[in-house]
Amino acid sequence: MSQRKISTARWRRSAVAVVSSSACAGSLPGDGGGTDATGGTTASASSVTASSTTGGTTASSASGGGTSATASASGTGTTQGSTGGTDGTTTGDTTTGGAVEGWLAVAAGGEHTCAIDAARHLWCWGNNSRGAVGIGDPMGPDVLVTEPRMVSETKTWKSVAAGGYHTCAIDTDGGLFCWGSNSWGQVGVDATMQFVWIPYPASANVTWSSVAAGDAFTCGVSNLGWTCWGNNESGQLGNGTTSTVADDIIDDFDVFPGFSEIHAGARHACAIDEADSDRLYCWGENTSGQTGRPVSPSEAEPKAIAATLQTQWTWVSAGGRFSCGYNAAQMKFYCWGANDRSQLANEFAANPSTDPKPVTAPVGLRSYNIGALGLGDEHACVVTDGRLFCWGADDREQLGDGAGMTDVAVLTEIGDFGWVAVSAGRDHTCAIRDDGSLWCWGANTMGQLGLGDTLDRNEPTMVVVTM
């Protein structure tokens, strides 16, 4: 490929956990010993975006990818998928009490979570052993951060992406900052610096519009085009090569295909070229057909999916070893890749399945008006017309249906009507309602739910921050 370079169970609303939080400024970036045992997120891997004009959240999985969340300029909480979707603007009172008056965007990573509040402050919590929370070199209790902590008191933010064990965010001036594990250069600094403890400027003289964090790689879109950096063992950087050498240099911006957002999974990524009939491209690890092409070790550069449905995609998200998207021409929601944990929401789909398979919708759900899409390691969630549905693995109660332990092969409704955003981490999930409240559930051994403890939750529980 030629490229041009520029150099459902109902949950109780009484399930509320109130935590006390103090803003903490971090120390200077430092390095540390040890290696990065990423395996983290694909919620991120995918991406969660919030916009005042287009709805929807797209989150890659937190198993090895990440989620990216963008807050709207107006302060209303909407979420946007890869190329848009339906309007999911938050309405009504966004006051949630305490120090935070509503949440605009949320990104669930491998074992940590980050969110942007109505004042555009960035808060993170969870596993900080490699610096993913961004509050400084962890000492004592700061290794496990079980409640939201403000990342920086001096900056305001418009988007955040949570990867396996690293985080990236774009401030309101368009500057990109990353922190956390840097063993593969995924933070964008010299890979000999194992950990970066506070936000570090990833590049100069570049204005960034979106960012996505995978397991140990990062992709972003700027005024110069798109680029990826970090781990490239499976070709997830999309530069036509595979390499076991860390790539910590942010350069070689591509302008073809013309991506406006990239969605990072564990070790693969997908994006839509809006200038070419919304053509869907994927690249990176392909051991389960997650790129939509015949199974192979990897696809080292962006290629259109092999299915006949190459164009008219308006949503896409990348998970652990699977991907999902919405095709406007067919008016259907599809998934492809690994199906060993019911990730494809289709009990008749093969494992793996390289061709997009329509998901099995519950009775009564005849069409999709997607406002958010989040893929985790082996589970996924989607918001359509304000209703939240989840499916796939539930061994850590990450579906939030109050049951747990059993894989679910059909879209299962979670909670009441009124959801606007969702992000799926490795094995936990977080979502925002139209009143601006933030709810999390699933695995919590590292405090990734932000509830002040390390107890798992099998249903949505509200995160409330008080000073």
C-alpha cells in the first residue's frame, strides 16, 4: 500500500460508593527498574470520545488496548464513535455532588481508569505501580489508588486514552501528554526510561485532535496526519514493518488513508477513512482474524477488511482479539475475530470468524442508533438510544448484569434508560448517564472502579468524589 509521508438485570440506584479525594501534584518523571508486564487494555483499546455534536463512546479493550475519551467543548457529555454517530448530548442537571459536578468522558484501561469532569479536570485511579494514574512516583498507598485523584491542577483536558499500563491525554490547547509504562516507548520518550510518573509532553509544534492507547502502543491524529509508536511486534504501528525494537519516536505522519480517529485494541487497531466512502481499515495482530482478514500472524499496514462490506462504516472499536462496528448501508451491527468467550454476540459464529457477523439482538431491539461503543479484553458494551447492552465474558462480573461467571452470547440490557457513554477495560466497565453521573463495575482488585476499596461489583455503582 502506498503511503505519503510528511516527516441485563436492573441495578439499584442506591448502589453508591462515596470516596474522599485530594488533588495531588506529581513529582518529576523518573525511571525505575523492572519490565513492563503489559497485557492490559483493549478499551481503548479502544476509544471513548465525548462530543457536543456527535454521540458515542468507543472503547477498545483493556486487556491489551485502551480507551480514548474526548470531552465536548460546551461541557455537555456526549460520546462519539469512530466517525460520529447519533447525538448523545447530555441533558439535565449534571451535578453529582461533592467536588465534581458531572462527568464528560471516561476511559477504562488495563487496571486503571481515567475520566474528565465538567470543569475539564482529569482524574485517574487504579494500578499506579507503573505510573498509569499520573500522580507521581508511587510511594506506599499511591501504588493502589482506589479513589479518583486529580492528575494536574494547572491544566484542562479535552480527551484521554487509557492503555494497558499507560495513559495519554490531549489538553484544551491541543497538546499531547503521556505517562505510565514506557518499556516499548509507548509514552513517546526514550524507552530506556521504564516509567514516566506524571504527564510528559509527547511532541512539540504539533496540534493533536485524537489519541488511542493500546496494550503497549499508542496512536494519534494531528494536524500533520496520523502516526503510531511503541510496541510493533505484531505490526500494530501500521508502518509496514514488524520489530522487537521499541519505537519511541513520534514522527512519519501519514495522510493516507485519511483517518480522523484510530481505535486501538490489545495489539491491533482499526480506523475509518471518511474521505473514501467510510472505508474500514484494520492492522496489527491477526491471529484470530481481528483485522477482518484471513487469519495470519499480523497485518503490518492498514488494509481494508476482506469482507464485501468494506465501505459505509460509521462506527468501529477494537478489543482484545476481536473488533466490532456498525455498517450504515446494511443498518446492522457486526463483530469479528475471536469468539471463544462469546465476544461476537453470535452463538452461530465460528471461532475465530474473520468475516463480520451480525450480533444477536434481544427481542424488541430492531434497529441501532449508536451513541457509544466499548470493547474490552473479552467483553463489549454498546449504547443505543440511551439503552446500555453488554455481552461476552462475565467471569469478573464486567457485564454488570448482577449475575456474573457465565459468558453471554446475546446483547443484555444493563440498568435503566439514560446512558450516554461507556468504556470497557480489561475486565471492568465504566459508563456515564445523562445526568452526568459516573458508574463502574466488574473487577476491582487494583481499585480500578474508583470506589475507595478493592471489592468487585456485579452491577453499576456510582463513583462520587468529595473533597
